[in-house]
Amino acid sequence: MIKYRILSRNLSDGAMCHICSKGIQGNIIFYALEDYIVFFTMFSCLLEKFGISCVAFVIMFNHYHSAVFSRDAKSLSSMIQVLESTFAFEYNRWRGTSGSLFKKEFNRSVKTILKKMRETITYINNNPVVGKMFDSPIEYKWNLLAYRDSSHQFSEPLPKRSEMSRELKSAIDQVDTLKKGNLYISYFAAARIFRRLSSKEKSQVVDYIISRYNFLDFPKMESLYGSWKDAMTVFESSAGGDPDIPEDWEDYSKYLEMINICRKAGYDMKKFCPHELGEDCVDDLTRLLASSVNASSKQIKKFLHLK
């Protein structure tokens, strides 16, 4: 059975497609760094496999956006199907769970007018700003903008190989081997890569992974705005928008607060799975979050996958 309906509108030459896929019932999916790394590297590898160019991308806690140029609609639909089914498989295998993560059908809109393309790309990059997580889109790691001019935007530069610890060398070599084979970093691979690294080294390796797998077609993006400087000026001065894809805006910083509270309470966010906690545990956690975070009951329900 085909999980996703093929895009109903053909992608003509030069048309850009905005994809937005959300968690079932708006539930949180990305709780830990490893969730982001697995999904991001998987997306990177599939873009290369299907020959699709991406000019904007962002991962939020319960959804993701991308703006892409594909040779045809069928290839793009197939890529999203493979992406979401494979990610769900890896996610569930790591956590010992089962079931789909994303809604059955993703939202999509096709842009053929330059002005609409710019508005959409700006909108995608500003998700973390409108979501009240950061003041500037370039401050967010998972829209990839910061990695255009720096491979270590959020960490110290990697030392010379002769000065690396044995563990850091091993981590870098594992990343390189996977990337050369166009293979994504699975949860189990991430566990091996980060094993025994210091906090400083882990930050360096995360930046290295994002830099190595960074798939944004910066030249294409810049051509749509005129230059990188012009693009950043627009990103900093406008939130953009796409009226064809509805969005329920909320304060996403509340989810970060909830993750930190759960971590302090002793929960392993790398394997956090609300429906596996048990009713009593979920009730206790619901009360803890309600008393500790100024979040809506709807947000707490999304965080804990409650109906």
C-alpha cells in the first residue's frame, strides 16, 4: 500500500516545492540531539540519492520544513515516504517501540513565482524566531544557515589530527566513512561516535557532522535573493510566510524547558517515549510540567503524547 499520495501538481522546470510534515496530533518527535542527527543525515543522504536540491530546511520539535527543487513530483513523494518510514523504523528500534511518527500525508505547496519562493524560504528559516526560541535565524543550528561560512559555528575548531585524542580521531573517522558511503548516522552509530568524548569534543563532532552532511544549495538560494547578504537582510527583517500551508504558531521554547525539566528529573531523553512510561508516571510528569513550565495544557499534551 502506498503511504503517501503523489503530489497532485506536476513540478515544472524551475518550480520550488515547500514540504511541511508534522507529528501525529502535533506530538513532539525530536527530544534529543540524536533524533536531530539521525533525521538530518538521513535527509541529506536521500536528497543525494534522489537527485533533489534543497534551498531551505528546518527541524522543529514536532515537525520539519524543506523547500526543494525536484526533477519530478513522483521522486519527491517517494523520497519523503522513504525518509519518514525509515526514520520511524530507526526511532522505534532505538526506543523499543512501534508505530508511525508523522501524519500520513505531508503538507505541500508549489511555488513558481520568485516572490513566493523568497517568502517561503524566509518563512522556513524564521521558524525558530517566530517560535520564540531565538532572536535571529542564524542562531539556530538546525536550519543550517550558520554553516555556510563556518564549520564550527557552535564549538571550538577541531585541533590538528596529531593533537586529537584517540576518541576524537575515531569519531571523525566514523563520520567520514559513513558520509563517503552516503550512509546516514543511525542511533547506534551515533552512540558509538559519541562514546567517551568529552563535552567539548562532542560539540566539535556535532558541528563536524552538520558541516559534512550539510546539503543546503547555498548558490541556488543566493541566486533567488541576489546575494547572501541580501538573503540575510531579508531573513533578519521579515518572517516570510506561506498561506498555502497552515501553521499553529506557539512558543516552542516551552518544549525546551520541558526537556530540561525531564532531564533533571532523571529521564533519559535519548530514549524518552511518553507512552512507555506508564499511567502513574505520566500523571506525575504532567503535574510536574504543569507546575514548572508556563505552558498551555495543549503543549503538555503534545509533549507527553496525550489525547
